[in-house]
Amino acid sequence: MVTGGSLKQRSQNALIVLCGLAAAACAPAFGQATPIRDQAHSSWREYGGSPDGAQYSSLSQVNRENVGQLHQVWSFSTGDARGYSFNPLVIGRDMYVLAHDNSIVKLDAATGKEIWTRPLHAKTLLITNRGLTYWQSKDGRDRRLILSVDNALRELNAETGEPIENFGDHGSVDLRDGLGRDPHSLTLVQSYNPGKIYGDLLILGSATNEEYASGPGDIRAYNLLTGKLAWIFHTIPHPGEPGYETWPKDAWKSVGGANAWSGMALDEKRGIIYLPTASPKYNFYGADRPGKNLYGDSLVALNARTGKLIWYYQMVHHDIWDYDNAGTPMLLTVRHDGRMVDVVAQASKVGFVWVFERETGKPLWPVEERPVGKSPMPGEETWPTQPFPTKPLPFARQSFTAKDLSPYLEPAERESLLKQMAAARNDGLFTPPSTTDTVEMPGNNGGANFGGSAIDPRRGYFYVVSKDLPSMLKLTLAKAPLQSGTPEIRGRSLFEANCSLCHGSDLKGKPPAIPALQDVHSRLSDDEIAKTIRSGRGSMPSFAHLGDADTSAILAYLKRPELAPAMAEQAQTAPALNQDPAQLHYRSGFGFMFAESGLPVIAPPWTTLTAYDLNTGDILWQRPLGEVPELAAQGHTDTGSHFPKIDPVVTAGGLIFTGSRDRKVRALDATTGKTLWEFEVGAALEGMPAVYEVGGREYVVFCAAARATTHTHALPDHPASQDPIPGAYVAFALP
């Protein structure tokens, strides 16, 4: 059926493994979990812990009474200062992590001893860097690790780390093939999240560039043994497929995105895979793609064996805000209207939690289509309505006005922001971007993001981490770069056309989210900068359309910007433009609104953890999550951390484990949100812990190796700390 739609201790060099947790589990609200579900959530054999990606562990040695006794028992250095947000994979006593210059490392999960290291020799920055997929044959003799590197699917022998040469073409499957585009034009196809296994199939989502003419976000399944493509679902429909009419004719040949880059959830019993999709591209201007644009910004339910569409629901029609469904769908059972209902819940960047019946896609509570504003941009046909769920209430702030400005702003900065906001367009969630400053809240990097949701499947409780980070969008018509002049002058021209919207014409960026580039050559080599331009990094998209000559010119400019004065850009001749709006390329930076201090310009809390009871649709509790160390030292402990990607894990011991960029790991009371234990480590954290058991002891793993510092730039007596900060794997246990 298709439907519509936190005993502080300091440890240095840390990726943390918490261990040895013991006590009884809390009584569930409506009966004990079934043995099948307990077994499914009792190990950490894949990203998110289990096929359904629940970020829940049924292990219950630790509880609210004894968690304060945890202490460090071992550590393992990552061996470099790279940023990692990796979710460790644990198979029996074997742990697999990403370390040693982006290598796969096998550890003893009980001692942290290194067993072997397999370098990946990535030519670009493209690695499945959030987790791995594991498969074994029924007799356990064939054990494989599956990952993507340089847009190619690869498999390693899980016992030895050696490549499996008879997989695909000499051990590799090119993920750029079969998408209806020239493979050489596609520089970003693989997702940074691993896929899901169903039988002998590996189901993969994808990442795409953030530019015009990006690759399509097709969802594919490959045979695990041969690497052959088993099925494909076109997220931008081809002729004759449902949804084709929601795009211009043959849009699948040129428009990209609508991709499932985040986590996915597998209902093994039903054989249904649930995939959240992102916005079509380009993110902020869609004159070349009028229509609802299915299956962008949707939750899509597919038959896991065949890839056939079962149902979908679109949360944003014709997205021009980059309002992706960025989190993993959560599968749980709730009591609704007197009956038990299997549901799937999806949190979004917009701040809504959407809850659907798992088999049909019917919303559990009414959804209203409400009128929204029209775009003033030429050729932009915004959809006249957008869906608003009537329940649950939003978990994030959905508006940002002058009264919401942060109390930590300097007076001059506050005055400047007040003037900017007074002149900006600000009509709510769906204010269309234009050539005038346009406020966007929770922002295109706000709300819920990858790994930000977790559940207690015994109770029907849903937990979501949200980030409040407003953006200020402003569309600018793309300039034609100069075709002559010195390399520095040409490089400035190219920089202005492609990079200045985010990094600024003055190269100052918006740290910590967008780094300054005045001294970039003191931090990165030419090759590293070129790789970043070609492949993207973090929130920076790929600029694959820039060839080697263009990239070399940009490198020359960044190395000696004084040789390309601003007047060179003013002398540029305006290009002849095709007046068809569908041919115009308007661009906007992501517009993250950070103060000079590096903190968001909105008043805290900047990170919030919200607990819902999805039996009723009500909020149980909500609290700031994490701190800013400089502000906490002044007594401000309720701000939440800033610029986080926090992935919580819930346990049957009544706890929520999280790590954040304030360099702390915490255990929270799952029923109240109160911090019961915290431990300070030597590096910021980002990503998902893992819970597992070896020899009767329970362990929890964190990745304390985030690249960006949590220290701010302009708070008195608190100079900015220096990146990079080394990371490591560290373990904790009960006495």
C-alpha cells in the first residue's frame, strides 16, 4: 500500500570504553520484552546495536544505584589527531574500530589490546566513518567486514583483515555505476553510514554532493558474496514509476539528492526496510525542479528483499531549506487507543517527531497541511502547504527573533545582529530563501541529526537530542569565474564564486563550524586541501565540478591572497545569462549563526535531550545536555554543549549513555534525565557509544576523538584551545 504521502577524573587521549556494569533492570510499563527482542538488543554487532538501529541495549548489569562506581580500566590511542565519530563494532571478544590514520583496527574487546591493523589507503576523504557492517555465514566460517572507501564497496576478512578478492571486481564494487550518470562525474556517492543486512543482501543508502546536478540518491541492495546489484529504488522516479509526476520531465537525468544518507531501520520479521531521505539538490533554490519532488524529505518503507515501495510519507514538499530527515527511524510498539500498535518514529531537522503505523504508514495522530509563504525568487514555485503533525509537540525551537538573542553576545555584536534581523525575512519554519537575508530556525544544521534518537522498546519511550542553531540564508546568483589572469587572481575569482558564501571573502569563516582559511596552509598540505575541495569534509560539500586547474588556482590564492586584491573581482565581466529561471544557479551558504565567541547567537540551551512517551504522544521530560567548559567554570551549567552530534544509547538498567563536545561522558537517569555519573576525558566526543558483554562483564564504548574543539574563541580568560586533539579508546569498569 502506498500512502501520502553526567567522580570526575581526567584522562588524556581518549575514545572511551565503559565497562563492568551490574544490577537489576526496571520493570517495563506493559510487560517484559520478548526473548527475541532481548536477544536482538543484547550485543552490538552493527551500527545502532541491532538491525532496527534502536540504540538500545537489553544488558542490565549497571543501573541507577551503581553507575557512580565506574572507573577507568584500559585505553587505546587512535595513534593520530584525526577526528573520529566511529561507533565500535563488537563480535564476541573482537572489537573493530577506525584509528591509525583511517585504518580498520581489531582490538581485544576486554583488554583493548591491538590485534591487527588494516590500512584503507583512501585516495580521498571518503570512508564509511561512522560504523561498519558485519556478516557471517551460518556455520561462522566466513566472516566479513563491509565498508565503503573512495566510492567503492569493499569487504575484509573479519578474522585477518585481508581483502576478499573474489568480491565484486577484484575485491571492489564501484558505487558510481548504475546511476544513470557518467560515473566519472560523480565524486560523492557513498554514505558515511553503513548499510543494513537482510539475508544475503546489503542495503545501502547514499550521500550526494550539495550542488546542482548532483548524483541521484538511489537506494540499492547488493549480493554479499558476489557484489552484484540485486535491486535499486529510484528516489527520483524514472518514467512509469510512482512519483514521476512530482518532478519535471526526465528530472532523474539531471537533478540529484533525495538520498538516504543517515541511518536506516530494518524490521526483520516483516522484511521491511525504513529509509529517511534528504532534500533534493540544489538545497536552497529549486526553480529547475517544480513539484512536490518525491521521494525527497520522506520516510520510505521498502520490501527489503525486492526494493519495491510499500509506503512513503513526505515531511517537506519541494524542500528549499535543506530540512533532511537526518536521523535513524525508530521501531517500537506502543499502546494507542486501547490496542498495541507497531510503529516507526522519525525525528527531523525541523523539530518534529513523526509517528506512523509500521505496515501502512498511517500517522498515529492527525497531520495538518497548513498554508505557507510563497517565494519571491524568479521561477521558484514553492508548495502552497506543508505538513504539521498535531502530536507530539516539537522538541526544538522553531522560531528565532530578536528577543531570543544570546545573553553572551558582546554589545557591538548584539547591535549588529539586531539590525540584520530587523531587515531579514522571518516568517516561520518555511520562510523561502531569497536574495534578502532569510532567518531559518531550527536551521539546516539544527533539530535532530544522525544518530540523535534512541528508544526504550519495553516502554514505548523515545529520546531525541536536538541542536538549536539558527541560520541566515541569502541567495546570490553564481558568478562566472575569470578565465585569464595570474593563478592567484583566477583563484580568487573561483573562491568568490564557490567558497565565499561560507568562508567569507575575507577568509575568516565562522569558527568553529566554518574554519578560517587565512592560515590554512599551516594546517593542511596542498593535497589535503585539494581532497577537501573535491570530496567535501564534515558539513562542507564536495565541489567536484572544479577541475585540477581550478583547484590549483584556488590553492595559489589561499597561499598568497595578497596577490589577488578585491578589485580584481570587481573587474569581472558579468556573464550572459539565460533568462529561463530553471537555468539560473542561485547559491547560499549554510548561514550558521555563530557569534565571534564561537557560540550560537541564540540564547541557550543549545543542545537539549527530550524524552517522549509515544503511548500518549506526551513529553516526559526535557533538559539541556552537556556544557560549554568556559561557561560552566563561571557557573553557567545549563547551556548544553554547542555544535554537537550526540548519539545517545539507552540501556535496560534505566540509563542513557552519552558523550559530548565538552569532553565528558555521562550516564543519565532514563526516567528523569538527571545526571548520575560523568567522567572528563581528553578530547571532545561525537558519535554513538556501544554496549556489549564479554565473559559476563558489560562494556560501553565511546568515541572521544572529535576533530573540533569545544572551547570558544572570545570569552574572557579563556583562550581558544588548539586543535588537533589526539583521541584514544579508554575503558571503565566497576571495582
